[in-house]
Amino acid sequence: MKLQYYIARFLIVLAAFVLMQVLYTRFFWEEDLKEHADILENLVLVQDSVDAVYFGESSNFTIGKTDQDARSISEMLDDEFPNFKIGTVEKGAQHARIYHSLIKKIPASSPVKMVIVTMNLRSFSADWINSELESNLMKADLLLQDRPELVSRLLLTLNFYDNKRGSERLKDLHAAWKKDKISWPYEFPYDNIYDWDVAKGNGGWLLEDGSWDMPKIQLGTQEIKQFGFDIKEDNPRLKDFDAIAKTCEERNIKLIFNLLAENIDAIDALHGKDLSFLMKRNRDFLKARYQNNELVLVDNLELVREVHFIDKDFPTEHYDEIGRKRIAKNLADSLKKILLKP
Amino acid sequence: MLFNSVHFLVFLPLVLVLYYLTKAKYRWVFLLLASYYFYASWRIEYLGLIIFSTLIDYWCALKMSKHGARKQRRPFLVLSLLSNLGLLAFFKYYSFANESLMQLFSYADIGYKYYRFEDLLLPVGISFYTFQTLSYSIEVYRGEQKAERHLGIFALYVSFFPQLVAGPIERFARLGTQLKQQVSFSWSNIRKGLQLMLYGFFAKVCIADNFANIVTPFFENPLDYSAFSAWAAALAYAFQIYCDFFAYSTIAIGLARMLGISIMDNFKSPYFALSITEFWRRWHISLSTWFRDYLYIPLGGNKGSKMLWIRNILIVFLVSGLWHGANWTFVVWGGIHGLIYLLEKLYTPKIQGPIKFFMWLKTFSMVVLAWVFFRAQNFDNASEAFQALFGAGGTNQVELKTVSVLLFGLFALSDYFLFNQRFDTWIDNRKAPLRWSVYLVLLACIFMFGGVENHPFIYFQF
């Protein structure tokens, strides 16, 4: 008798949870997705009608004030292939972990045969990894995982994601800048970002009268923070790109990594060849890892000249019309080779 | 470790199962280890502070118990006071005191420098456990409490995880004694504990955390907002802080209950109080009684002249304000409450019939407005918030979600009906269909509408 009582009670609770799941999915899930993971909407819009998906961030859609052609990189690319439809999934400040979660969401029935994934060298830096933006990205990532929606919502409430507060992230960032050693093949006075940044931040660039050149100091130290590192095996972003490669292989989706162009001219002007040496070495590391029979890494790193970068006071991957066209063209050339393969 | 985290939801059942599987005689060992683990999960290095505080007070109390005369006991009480208040002063008030001095000297154009400790974080719960252990030392000094000889039990009293971080601040006579008793497993304790935790979680994630999303943007730029939004934000903060702290206390009481231990109530529907005096009998009861017993009465209480009594009241409220945070805004908040308290005591007529509503309205409005100082970053921020409240702000509107308003309505109703009783007592007296309906509604609200930002319990920072 007592057992029946407990079974009945258990079944009522179970039924209540099923009802909650139905109610939540029906009336509230969309709104939560819109608020915390709106990029998924982008995917849903294209996943059933395109041959390839371009996953991008602000580098894709930011345009210059005087641009005549306001098309994004992916739109320019799409126009090159009239018989091969390329859809775009984009949002500012995204990174590989989100792209991976989105790729997993592409339904098996989708016609998508190829994905082009933006690879931003800055996204491997401690500065980006410990950025405050990460909390919101991880919130989105949590909602993108495959589990009952009601459970995802509860986990969001319980902050079951990388939800460190700003002060904690800053502490981790400073620790990473000190801990992550840079190995130089030649004599160089600094072997970590922290020391390098402090040295250059305290009068590293001077005006003719001997006073500090603040615009150069601000830009130069930012460049050190964004690019002054070696990508090591334990870099979380590397794991994300590995996961993307694995998922695409399992699902038989052709994968292209699109390594974005950086403002090498501006960097060389402030740092000589030292900082760009690290960037090129990191590029070579990524190429060695992700360029093989199965994978393609399109290298745009040195493709765009300084004049075609929109932002002059902070390192970004925002290009004017010509910059975007060059990247689209480079990408299109690689794509053609793949598509022409029997 | 936050109560509203997956980490805690794994920790709790493990602790409960292992606690009841452990021989009753040795349960204190397990609970002490669990409590230390709970605290160390924030920052392991700060565990040393609790252990230091525990050892000092344990030793001082033993020494005091060996002497009959108060005069001989006094040096040990002073040592205990200096150690605990010294910790508090260093970690909580060092920067504040030096910044205030620097400001003061700057008025006279005198340079003042002090050493800044980088990365000095306020140890979570330090204000609570230092006050708890101080109450023990003072009572042993007064001869009202025997010194505890069992170091483990005393250490557990100081670090008992359910109420370690944000109270209620318990006395040894109540908590310590229970920790020594051998508890047997009872479904009734588990049920009541779960009921309280459910209600506490609802208040925290559905009300406090959702209202935080109204309050935070407003206080970042108060002058951007319309008067309506400013009042909405001020009210939202009043309920954010209440629900946040009430939730912590309720969850703490529920957790302790599941371990077979009863801890005191900390709140009794304070926003339905008809006077500030009544408000303080219903709000953070364990702190109010602490200040009454260990500050107000030693200062002389209401014995003596009216001026002395006024002085004592003001000291208690100002110190209470400062206890909450190292900022002059907290002192002003305490001062406002102290002044209203005095005015009420000196001039309020007896409460009768229809006056009651106006008494409630006056009390509630005063409390809400005083919270502005409590929440503001500084006086400029408070001034901007007041300007917005009285129409000098912009036209921006805070984002009031229908769901948040409905959830708030549900909580306000339940708070009104509970008034002088706890949720577990109320729900236990309902028939099964209603009882289960309430459980499911609360669960549904937590699952579907809990806040999603990372808002640790507000009182952790105190």
C-alpha cells in the first residue's frame, strides 16, 4: 500500500515535470534563446537552404564609412558561387566554442556540406580567454547544448557555466600574462606579456621632446597583449578548434578554417619584426595542425595592408571594402580548388 | 560555494548521506571537515582566519573559566576582542579608514600616504563568524556561558557551514549545545528542511536575482531614468535585498534542520512593520539582538538620562551601519534608522484603527528611501538617485518584466500571509493537494523564471 502511494506520488511529480517542460518549451524557450543565444536564430534561418555556412564575427560585417560596397565577406564569397549557396551565421565577439556548439546543432537532414569557420588569432590570447565577454558567450553555449530545455534553463539559473566575476577574470588574466612564457629563438628582453607590457607601457615610445607618446603606447601595449604569446597545447581555443574538426569529420562536413588578416604593417611599425614574428610562428603552428588532406586553413594573416584596416587605435580585424574583398577572394580561390576536386 | 550552484547541489546530498551514515559520536568530525571544505571552496587561504579565530577564542574562554573574578578574566576578553575585531578591522576597514584619513588630511593640504595591499579580498562571512565567536567570549567573560572544553565542537560552532557565511549569528548556548547532542535521522527534519530550502531558493532566484536586473542599471546611471523608474528601482532594491538575505537565512535554517539542528529565525515579514522599532524586531533579528546584548546594554541601555539613552541608540545604529560595509553611505543608512527610531520613541502616538495603514506606509517609505544610501556606491550616486526619485532624472525606463512582477506578487502575498510563522509550519498544516500544488508552483517558477546573472548573496560582502 505504502509502495503504491510512493509510486503514485513519483508519477505525479514526473508528470508535472513533463508538463513544465512542455509549457516552458512552448511559451518561454524562444524568448530565452533570443535574450541569451540569438545567434542560433541565424543558423535556423539558413540551415535548411544552403550548401555551406560561414561562421563569423564582427570581422565579417563591419564596414568602413566610405565603402561603396557594403557586402560582408561571406556575401562577397556567396556571390562568387552562384550554384553553391553560402549562408551566414554571425555575431560580434564570438569564438570557436560557440561555433562548435552551433555546428553540432545543424540537423542531420540539413543540406549543409561545408562550414567555413572564422579563426581569429586574437581569440587564442589570454586577454580574450579571460575577457568579461566570456560569461555571456558561455551562457549562450549552455543553452545551445543538447539537453531538455527546462534543464538548460535551470542550469543557467544555477550559473553552471564559466561565470567568473570581472575582478576574478582580471586576476586570472594578470596571472596568465605572468605565467605564459614566450620562447624566443634570439635574445629578447621579455619572456612574458606582463613584463613586456609594463616595460613598454612606461615610456616605451617617446615623442621628439622626450615625453611619452601616449597614442603609440596605448596601441603598442594593446598589440602586445593581443598577440604576444605562443599557442600551446593547453590553449582552450585550440581544444575548441580540434572539437570542430572532429565533429565535422564525424558528420562528413567539409571544414575550412579562415584565419583572419591582422594589421602586420602597423604592428611592425611599432615593434619591429619581434611581435609579428610570434604571430607568424603561431600561424605556422595552426597551419601545421589544421592543414592536411581533410582540412583546409586559408591563410589571410598578411593579406591586408594597413590602409584597409578601419580601427587605428586598437588591434581589430575590421576591414574596409578592399580588405574584405581580398579576404573573400583568397577564400574563394581555396573554395574553388575544393569544389573542383572530383 | 554558493547555495544556488550545481556545486552545492552535489555537496549537500553527499554531506547528508555521509552525515547520517557516520556514527553519531563522530559526526562532529565529519561536519567540521565539510564546513571547512565549504569555506575553503572560496579561497583556501582564508580558512586560516577561521582557524585562528577559533583557537584564540577557545583558549581565551578556557583561561577565563579558570578565574573567578571579572578583573582576572578581562585580559583574555580583551585579547579575544582585539584578535577578532583586529581581523575585521584589517580586512574590512583598513582601506576605508586610510582613504577617509587621506580625504580628511587633504582638506588641510596635508599629504597622507598608506601602504596599499594589492589583491586583498574581503574574506567571505568574516563579519558573521567574528561576531558569533565574540558573543561566546563575552558570555564566558560574563559567566553566562561555560567554556567549551571540546575544541572540535567549538570549532564546529564557529564554522557550521549552513550559517557560516551570512548568519543567522547564533549563540553558543543554542547552537553549540545542539552540536554536542546525538541526532537521529528523521524524515520530518528532511521534509521541513526541503520545504524551507524550496521557499528560500524561490525568494533568491525568482525575486532577488530578477530584481537585480532592474536595480543594477538604475544605480549605474540614476540620472538617466524617469521618476517612475527610479521608484520602481528603489522598490525593487528593497525587495532584492530582503529576498536575498531572507533566502540565505531560510536556506540556512532548512539545511541545519536537515542535519537535525534548529537555528533561530532571522526575519519575520519586516516590510509589514508599523514602525522602525518593529522593523528592527523583524529584520536581521540575530544581528539586532547581538547589538542589543553586547553593545546597547553594556553602554547603559535606557538606564540613565535621556541624553545618554539617545547617545546609546545612535551609537548602536551607526556601528550597525558600519558593520554592514566599509563606506560612509552605510553609516548614514544606520544614522537615518537611528534618528527615525528615536523620533518614533519620543513622539509617536499609540497606533489605532485606520492610523495603522499610514504608520505602515510611513515606515515602509522610510525604509525604502534609506536603502538608497545602502545601495549607492557613494554620496554622489545616492544624490543622483534621489534626484531621479524626485523627478530630476531623464526619460529612460527600467525594464519591468511581467513575469518578475507576477513572481513578486506571489512572494508579497505569501509574506503577508506567513507574517509571524515560518513557511514550513504553514505548509505542513495544509492539506496534501494544496501542499503539493504549492511545491510544484515554486519548483516551476525556479526552473522557468530564475534569474540568470551571477548575483552572489548580497550579505556575503559584509
